[in-house]
Amino acid sequence: MFTLALALACTADGVEDSGPTGSTEMSEPRHPEAAYTAEEAASALREAVRFGIPLPPPTVATWRELMAHGDDECPGGQWDHGALEVFPPDGCTAASGYWYQGVGSAQANWMDEDRDGNLDLYRQEMKTDGAMMDAEGNKFYFGGAILLELSGTPEAGGTYEAEILGTYGYPLAESLWMQAGASTGSYLSGEIAADGSFTLLGNGGFTVGEQSVGMEDFTMNVGCPGLPGGTLGVRDEAGYWYDLTYDETTCDSCGEVVFDNTQSLGRACAEVTPAFESSFDEVIALMGEQQAPP
């Protein structure tokens, strides 16, 4: 068999035939083409954050508001302490007409961390999987884990850490991002001053509606006061990313746009400060709600 195979691999003049052209060659990888110019990517980025960014307060507030319409029969158990345990797949309906299904709990409270008589640590925590529906048929869906910690006082300011993981939405929520529905894996931290100004360091990303945003060491009010820094990205319909890295030497909300982490598209500007500021209003307001215990 070997002799026959060798003979078939040779031409009449004794030169070995290499077989079909290109049969042993690796094809060159195809590189994607950018669907956006730098300016179009910046415009898409501004559009993607127009509903604001997902943060814990409106989600926890919606949970507590809808849970307040439950009763001892449905969802029963510790419903009046924010705990949900409704295992049947079809859920249950309370006397108020509110429907509940799933498991989870949500807590929010101030604590006197250093025992000086002042409440100086605020913590929101929510771990959930399921859905609720109000008497008019508006569904609040949820699944994931949320954590927010504020440390400090309104007079002196303080620090915060927040993470919001999972999927959330409610059409009657005050927050626009919750109205549209969001899936998120975001990690945020920074400081809140006594005058209500804040700094931000963000990593991770979120999808609100059909638009996705990524953060890589993204900052607000850090290198450029009142302006963004770090990298903010937006994804196109094909799933490719366009990352805008803000230039902190010019502090003008502009920077280089890179497509698919490989191709520079040039310089463009995307002012996103208002969207982040409006979302943080709810976090800043919590710092002001702190009061000393009686």
C-alpha cells in the first residue's frame, strides 16, 4: 500500500506532486470591518447611556414597594421583612391582586458602625430570582445580587461601594434604565462629598434595552473634574466593541476610538456626564437621609 501511495504522489518526470494547491496552507484570518466611524461610535455611546446606569437604590425600592402589598397567605412567611419564598411555578396572588413568584430577600438599613451615636454605615443588599406583578399587570422581573455600602455622614461626606449583578426591569419604575430593562455586571466605587459631588471608578458593563456599554477603569470627576476618564465602550449590532479612551490631558470628553481592540478609528467626543450624574442622584440622596438614633 505504501509503494502504491508513493507512486500516485509522483508525476511522470519524478517530481513529487504536492496535491491540490493550498490544501496544506492555513487561510489568513478574516478581520472584521468597522460598521461605525469614530463619530458614529461616539454618538452610539451617548445614545446607549441616555437612560442612565443601573444602580442598587431603585431596584431595592421597587422590591420593597411591591412586597408591601403581600399578606400572610401570599407570599406568606417573612414577606413583611422583605423575604420572598414562593416555590410553585405558577406563583400565588395576594388579596391585593399582586402576584408573586420566586425566592429572594432585600434589606436596607443604617448602622452605627463606630458606636458614637451616629448612623454612619448604610447597607443595601438584595439576592433574588423570580418576578412580581402589580394589580394592573405590570411585571417586575429580577434575578441576581445587589450590594451598596455608604460609609460616612452628610456633614463630612464619605465613601461608597456598589455592585449590581443580574437582570432587572419594571415598566413603572422612576428610573429610566429599569423601565427599559437591564442586564448588568457592574462594580462601582468612589467618594461622595458634603456638597453632593461624587467621584466614580467603574468596571464591568451593562445592557439597557438593546444597547450595551462596557467600562474599563472608567472614572468621573477624577482626572478631569466634572468629566469622564478611562475607557467606555459600546457594542454594535454585530457584537463588536468600540472603545473610547478619554484623553485626560485635554479634559474635553474626547479621546481615541478603537474598534475590536485592534483598529484605531481616530478621535471623537462623547459627553456622558449628565447620564451618570442623574443616576447617582439616588445614591447621593441616601447619604442625606442618615439620622442619629433616638
